[in-house]
Amino acid sequence: MHMSGKNKYMILTILIFLAILGFDAYSQDGHLDIISATANSWVANDVFESSGVISKDGIKKWSNPDHVIRTFFYLEQPGEISIAINARVKSGTSQIAVSFEGKKQRLEISNSSFSNIQLGKFNIEHKGYYFIELQGLKKEGESFAEVKQFQIWQGENNIPAKFIKDDVYFGRRGPSTHLIYQVPEEIGEIEWFYNEIEIDEGQDIIGSYFMANGFAEGYFGIQVNSEIERRILFSVWSPYKTDDPTKIPDEYRISLVKKGNDVTTGKFGNEGSGGQSYKKFYWKAKTRYGFLLGAKPNGDNSTDFTAYFYTPEIEEWQLIASFRRPKTDTYLTKLYSFLENFIPNTGVVSRRGGYYNQWVCNANGEWTEINEAKFSADQTARIEARLDYSGGIENQGFYLKNCGFTNDNTEIGQMLKRTKINIPPKIDFVALE
């Protein structure tokens, strides 16, 4: 049948009796996945609109024809798949464009109850991430459609697709990646930990926390909080385990010893609780920043942890804060860095951070360069809700990458070893604020 240029898309008119047509007619060989639009969809071309368009009930308040909505999933092997969309319109008739792997269809939807609408069969050429793309064309009601889920039938294999299923909040944030530094035991008690971070142009994505100096009791790094705000953040966990800082008994509370100029201090919760400090500072991509963290036991079962930040614009170490942790008698242990995204809307955007020139200084004042790290990732990665995470060696340093539904993936536990610089930091500890 010849189709005019005006109708270059395949025209599918969906009647009510097609609502019952799902994958029930397929044989029991193969595998059917039900992919939640709530957990796995974003407004790809305007990510901060995602939380308004995509709700706990799926794609709902979808009225902007410029919005391009993508739903992501990971397929383990090549083969033929069939796709159906579970959708409805509350009133009238809508036309939407549906695209998958370069094939675009125009759907006309008029059913007022949720129905499985088949999109057809598609050939998958390689394993990796794929997305179904939606865009509104015409509507008579308030929204183009409501979409609850997608159905993916793999008729040639029984390997399930991978996608976000249960912990939707952390799944939408994306996997966190870690560098666990390999510190030789013979170094002794570590009083100082030095690290550097530099972010490539375009990788400073909103929601990113590039954490440089992590230790058993806290973490210290830089964040992208909005288009106009960035922070240097330093936090220390209380030894009392709770996500509610108001429930920490007085004898377990983190106390502030001192803080730097323009630094805000307070409490934090939700992922453990304790003392938090931050300084608003618009750090920049393509600029190398220094991080210095110290630990000093006080001899009374308390330890002071102190964080300093170095910026080439000022060329001096700035005090962020010093916190006293009770019930603690320790130097620095379990040193690590991480990259996380803390805003679910931006979990669809990849970002990457560079970590350079790691050193530790023991209690005798002796510096040792640390050039080995083990790559790791969080629970979101380990349960395979997301596979878009990686880390490696580049430009004589380490890098961490996450989010964006890329096919970059590094095996958890892989050992990484960078080239040594052999030039220890020059720091006058007496002169530190």
C-alpha cells in the first residue's frame, strides 16, 4: 500500500476490542517483562519536568508536545522482541508518536481504560540499554495519554530484562560508584589524607556529589546543587546509628570545634545522622582542587576531624570545619572516594569525575603516595537495577562515572592502579587555620 509523505508514519487506530490483545497468545517459551513507567521513565529533553509528568501512577500529566519521554531497560542478548504499551486517555482521542530503534509509529488512542497496545516486533542486535520514546502529537483531552507500563516479550530466550523495580527513589538517582584506596598497613596511623579533584567540561551535572576524602566516620567533597549554587560539603556521622538526628542522645552528638568563614553548620539525617558543614562556592570544571582531611584523637575517647579546601583562585588552604566525634579514638581508616547523584530527575544524565594525586601522612609526618584503588558500587548496582556505572585510569589519575543509561560498565571489585607522581604535597601544617 502506498502512503503519502504526510502519512510517512505507520497509522495505527486502536479500537476498544484491541484492549484485550497483549502477549497472552504467545507460547510460554521466552520471557515477559513488565516495565514500570513510574520507575524507568524521564522527560529526556527537560529532565526537571520529569517529576511533574511522571508520578507514582506512571506517565500522567503529559500535555506539552515538546516533551520527549524515554523509558529505559537493559537487554542481555540479541534477538527478536515484541513491545506493548499499557495506556489510556480519559476523554476524546489522542495521537502520539512512539519510537524504538529508529522506527517511529503514530498511535491513535481513544480507549478510556488501561489497555495493552501492541507496537510490533523489533530486532535487537546487541546487548545493552534501549529506550522507548514517546512524544505527543494531538489531543482532545487535558493530556496526551496516561501510560502505566510497557511489556517486553523476548520470544527467543528466557533472560529477563534489567530495569528499576523496587527501590524507585535510589533507582532513579542511579548507581553510586566508589574508589576504595589500598593503603599499606606498614604506613601506621594516618593523620592526614590528601586528594585532588578535577571535573571535565560538561560533566558538572546538577545533582552530582564528587566526594574526594571519605573515611570510616564521614566524607568530604564538592556538589552541584543547582544552576547557580555549588557547595563544598564535609560531614561526620554520629556513633549513634539513626536516620533521625533529633533522636541522638547528647553524649553521642557531634560537636563543632571550629569552622571557616562563610561556612554553614548543622545536622543531617536520612542516610545516618551527624554533623554537617558546607560552604557555597561556585567551583568550576577544568580546574584542579585540593582536599585535606585530618584526624586527631584527643585522649579522652573523642576524635577531632578537620577538613581544608584548596582552590587555585585563592592559592591557600581554607578551613571548612572541625568536628569532634565522641566515643571515638582513632586516626583515619577506610579511605575512599565516590561519585553519586542525589537528584532523581537527573539520573538520566551521565556524569564523570577525575580523582588525582592521593597521599596519606602518618602521625610521624611521613607522606606516602596511594596509587591503587578497588572499584566498587552501591546496592542499586549490585542488584542490577542500573548497570550504567564505571571507573578506571586516565591522565595519571582515577575516574568514576555513573548514570545516563550508558553501556559503560566496570566489574565491581576490579583493581585499578595509576602511575605514581612521586611529588608529595607541600603543606605547612603549622600555618593551617
